[in-house]
Amino acid sequence: MAICQNCGSEKIEFKREKVGTASVKTYQSGSKSNSGRVGNKKMGFGSSTRTSAGYGTSQSITEYRTVGFCKDCGNTWTVQDDTSNNSGHKNKKTMLLLCAFGGFFGLHRFYNKEIGMGILYIFTVGLFMFGWIRDLIVIAKTPEENF
């Protein structure tokens, strides 16, 4: 349940608000066999003298934000989305324990959402133990606010 930080009321309403729209253009070449060319520009390699007609596609990207509104006092605020930080907040103690006791199997890598490295640690027993020891030292020396 959300509470207004201004008056303490529980009569809160959330709205999605349009922030802006951006137009992105991508260019594709007209043929598949145009060695040394990107779009209509010739790069400096390839022996082809064939020209290709390029065509562009436009894509519109709209950005939204969530705004909270208190019905009692009229206070508005922007709600922070959790998707802005891909790694999320990680706990240093948890990372250190996972690395110390499960570093051979890459458990700390899976916790940090590094799936590929976690799988590599499984098959190489913590990158032949050198990667596990390195990670243990790096995690221990890294300040808490960097997690």
C-alpha cells in the first residue's frame, strides 16, 4: 500500500505519463551481395563496383514514466522504476558467502545475473580455481556501496 510522503494519506492514484517520443531510422541495403558496402556508402574494402539502392525504416520509441498523485493534498511525485538498474541491488555479504562456499560452481555469478559466466564456472570448476580466488578477493575489497 502506497502512502503519500507529504500528508500520510492512503488515497493514492498512479498514472502513466508520456515523457517523449524519439524517431529512430535504420538503413538496409537493397541486395545481399554488396561486398564492402554499408547502405549506399562504400567502405574501403571489397572489389565490388556494384551499387545497391538502400531503403530506410523508421521506428518510433515512446518513453513513459509513472507518476503518483495524492487525492487529499494534491502532491505529485515520480515513481522510480526498478528496471532502470539492470543489475539490481546486491548484498555484499551474500555475494561473499556465495563466492566462498559456492564459487567453484559459480553461484555468485548466477546471483549477479551473469548466467554465461556461471555456466563456465560450473564446467571449469571456478575457472580452475584461479577465477574463484580472484573473485573472492575482488568481492572482499569492493566497498558495500558499489553493490
